[in-house]
Amino acid sequence: MLEQGELFIALPGGLGILEEISEAIAAARVGKLNKPCVFFNLNGYYDAMKAMLDTIGCS
């Protein structure tokens, strides 16, 4: 998936979505992936995730 995708979008979902987008973000952070990773924050679904990432300094 990481090699074939052009862009990675996390739609509101469960743990599987978080696992997949986390893998893409981790690959991007270590320089193995140069493609956008996006959380589609429909109706504030990912507000708590953004707050957590802001708290730990990953935004």
C-alpha cells in the first residue's frame, strides 16, 4: 500500500484505520515515504487525536 498510494487519507473509523495511517506517518517521519498523510476530520471526529498529537509534539 505504501509504495502504490499517492496520498493517504484517514477517514473516520476504528483501530484498523489508525494502524494504517500511523504506519504511513511513521514511514514519512523517517524519510521512507514522501507522500501526504491526512486525517479527514469529519464533524470533529479526530479532534481528540489532534489534541494528543499537539500534546506530544507531533503536529
